[in-house]
Amino acid sequence: MRPTRRTLLCSPLALAAATLPAAAAAPFRFALTPVFLDNDAAVLTALRAAMEDGLAGGVDLVQRRTYQEITGALLDGSVDAAWTCGYPFLQHRDTLTVLGVPVWRGRPLYQSYLIAAPDDPATGLADLAGGIHAFSDPDSNSGFLVTASDLARMGRTPDTHFSRFIFTYGHRNVVRAVAGGLVRSGSVDGYVWETLAEAEPDLTVRTRVVARSEWMGFPPFVARTDRLEEPGVRACRDTLLNIGQTAAGREALRLLRLDGVGPAEPGLYDGIARRMAEIGRSR
């Protein structure tokens, strides 16, 4: 006799399955790079707590060494969203969308700083010719692109202008390299330098800002465009945009020296795009 639907539903196997708990939601995978945060444990803990307020399945903070690794993880789906830089975002603008932009000192903007030792006589990039220079990452706007495009305007490249250059893969490491005399000069995120000046003044006092770039769009939070309607990505966007509404979020903002997170205004990254075009024309 064929089993009826009733007998199937009442079978021991079916009853056991019905009593199993629902599968827990997978943690949201959010990527960071030490180029930006430099593995600050207190900041990472606070950021995770702030994000978990709005993401029911929890948050896995995934750290990678370079922006290239972060971008690759975004594109292949290994992570769900990331805090990255305007330069790699624009390199993949057809694939990625900004979820939110940090607001620093009242604006979603920052600068690139060119730094040297306090007693260095340089007054600009041209004066640093022939020295050793520290960049943070080849896909960093403030830590590479700005200086490289400034050199392109001079008809030069990092190879022809400096005797040698290195990548430190961390803005704090750029400051350390200059402060320690390992290099003559460095290209660094102005927000990071200013934050270090508050948190580690004994480090930044051994450097001097030689030049500042124009104001540009702050490093954004991004996700793949084709995933924007996924519940987790939507929840991540909403959590970031409302991060100042919870105690955990306010603590994360305090540690990061940020005011909040806002939407990306049209044209926010046009300045970076222009510098990318200048590099492209010089090749």
C-alpha cells in the first residue's frame, strides 16, 4: 500500500526533522585592510560590536594585507562588503556600489599628506628627488595615486624621481618609516596622520607635513552592485548609515575619530577619477 501524506508526515524521520532548530544565519563577512586600520584591536572590537547591532547573524571581520586582496574577495564573493579606498572602488565602478561614506570633521573628505623629517628642508615634492620614498599600497589613493599623479604632471614617475621606493602596506607604517629615518619621505592618508597625531603624538612629532593634496572623497564602504538587494547587504548599509544611533556605534565612531556615515553624493570621487586619468595618460 502506498504511504499517504498523513503517514509520511507522522513517520519518525519526519517528526525528528520537524523538531530540528532552524539553521542559524551565516555571519556577514566584512573586509578590512591594515593599510587603513592597522590592526588596532580596540577599534576592530568596537566596529564589530557596532555592526552586530544591525546584523542578526553576527559579523566576521575579514582582514587582508592589500587592497588588491580586498577587491578580489569582493569580486569573487568571499566577502559581502568592505571598507576600501576610493581608488580601487573607481577601478571597479561598473561592479561595485558605495554603501556609505565616513564623515570626518564634518565632511566626507580627506587629503593625502606628503611627509618628511622635521628638519628636512623640502618644501614640495620636487625637493624630494633622489631620496627614498615610502608608499602605503599601490592601490591606495592617498598612499600612492596622489603622489604618482603629481609626478606625472611633472613628466616624471616614482621610478625616475626617487632613488628607490617601498610599499609598507599600512599608513602608520609609512609614518614609522619616515619617523625612524628609514626613508626620506612618504605618502600617507591625512586622516590617519591626524588621528595618530592625537593618539600617538610621540610618533608624528618626528615627521612634518611637507604638502597636502586637495580634498577628496573619503574611503568608502562598498559592496557588489548585483548583491545590493540581498538582506544582509541591505542590513549592512542601514547599520552603517545609522551607526551613530547606538551606544556601540558611538563608541566605534569615537575610537575612529569619525562623526558618522552618510550616503555618497554625486561627484564625490571625481577628483580621484581625474588623477587616475592623469596616470593613464602618462603611461
